[in-house]
Amino acid sequence: MTRNQSVLVTPSATNNSIPRDSRQRAKEFVLALQDEICNGLEALDGKAKFHQDIWQRAEGGEGRTRVIREGRVFEQGGVNFSEVWGDTLPPAILTQRPEAAGHGFYATGTSMVLHPRNPYVPTVHLNYRYFEAGPIWWFGGGADLTPYYAFTEDAVHFHQTLKNACDQHHPEYYPTYKRWCDEYFYLRHRQEQRGIGGIFFDYQDAHGNLYAGSEPDSPAAIYSQKVGRINHSWEDVFAMVQSCGKAFLPAYAPIVERRQDTEYSDRQRQFQLYRRGRYVEFNLVYDRGTIFGLQTNGRAESILMSLPPLTRWEYGYQPEPGSPEAQLTKVFLQPQDWVNASINAEYNI
């Protein structure tokens, strides 16, 4: 442990709230998850390899950024690991957890965004993280899918795989986190979803409130209120996070394998670049990871590796009625129960 880390007091395990080795275990997990995902993606791409940068944060901390570029499948993508600490959490977090004010903090996690070249292969995002601030701890994270040309069977597979991982630990995790994902990955200024969702959660601790967002009347909040508090410990939440993290490759790889060789023209490529613009808008305006990283003076190259290498904006774009492009926003970018959806060939254009 470094001198800077030693001033951050980890609560005693005698209160049953947190293990003494909590930070080390969380760090080892996200490091291993980064390795597992990178190895799997390199095998999936078959051409490109990840370039790695090791960086240090002057205020306390370090990271390992890995970027893949110009591959057979992946045009660009990154898988980050970071471990940072400091004296004060940024305002974006203190607004949600005011009880953390006045405490030093510790945070570690892995985050990933992949931008495939083929428009029929969806963009995907993952993030799992752990925070401590004095006696307070919580986990956050999730994974979500952003297709450009959507297929019902892909949506069903992605959601079912994540649901299976959640259901190993509690039957109410997936229904709550799925609704929260739909709420979080929403571009309010566009009034549309970013993608078809997945799972998202934050501030998961021993208090047992499954929803800890800022929209008290949202479907996720209402559902969580009906469920009530869940009696789960640090070990319980950590186990759930591990299962969800390990579910990523089984959720995403089969979709890539199905779509990677689909033929496409400049029309599909231009639509992909146009929709990537929505991804950029969300990440720069709303994304918590981006905001946290910038507010804590994180490494800009690592924070912004989530942005696509190419994108475009078009004023007043309207897709042709009945086209696959219109189906994306009309059908797929509407929150719905994907696990129980019928695989309808009408939408698989």
C-alpha cells in the first residue's frame, strides 16, 4: 500500500459491513475482467491486438488503458482499468451520496466501449466499479447494447444472458436494473433511447435499495418500491457483480459471430456514422463515468476512448418510412421486455 492510500481508512470487518481486503479483491476482479475481455475480443477479431498504456494519476492512482484499432471486426475500442483515490469526491457523486462528504475516497473499476466496423454488428458498452468513502461503500455498473440495424434474436440473447447472471443471486436484480438501464441511457434532448439497453445499477450497498437514481416516478423507481429493500451484504453484491462481468463475452460474442460477415453498402455505413453521433452526445453530456473522470482530473485519453473514430451529424435527418433505419427508432429503441419478446422476422431486415 502506498503512502497516499494509507490515509484512507477501511472500516473494520467486525461490523460485518465490509471485508478488510475489500479494495484488493475489487481491484483484482476488475483487472482479471479486463484481461478476460481483451483476450476474448482479440480472439474474436482475429487480426488486431490491444495496445496498452500504463498511466499514473498525480493526485493518487494509476490505470491500464488498452485500445484496439483497425481490426477485422473492431474499427476501434478500448478496455480501461483504473484505481484512483483522493481527498474529496466530485460534486456529481456527492449530490447522490451526501453522506460521503468529508471523507477521502477510493475507486476502482473497468470500463469498455467497442465500435465495430460492420454496421450490422452493434456497439457495446460495459462498466463495473467499486467505491469507498470512509465507512461508505457501493458497487455500480452494467452493460448495454447499441445496434444500428437491430435483430430481435440478438436483443433477446443479450438480455437473457444478463438476466441469467443476475438471477443467480436474486430474481429482482434484473427487472430493476433493466428498467434503470432504460432510464439511464436516454438522451433527454433527443427524447430517444441510446440503444436497446441491458442492465445498469449504481450505489448498491447493504441498505438494499435496488434503485438509487434521481427519477422517483420512473418505472425503475416504482418497481423497486414495490420490491422493497433487499437484504444483501458486501459479499452478496460483489458476487452479483462478478457474475454480470463474466456474462459479457457470452452475451456479446455470439452476436458478433452472427453479424460480422453481413454485406453492407455505403447507405448502411453512413447511417451507422450518423447514429454514432448519438453515442457521442450521450457520452459527453450525460455519462457518469466521463463526468467523474473529468471532475477528478483523470487521464483524458482514457476517459474519451469511448468515442468512435468516425461519426457524422446531419441536420433534420428523417429515415424513409418502413425502412430498416426507421425500424430502429420506431421499434427497437423503445423500452420493452426483450427477454419475453417474440423473435419476429418482420423486424429483422
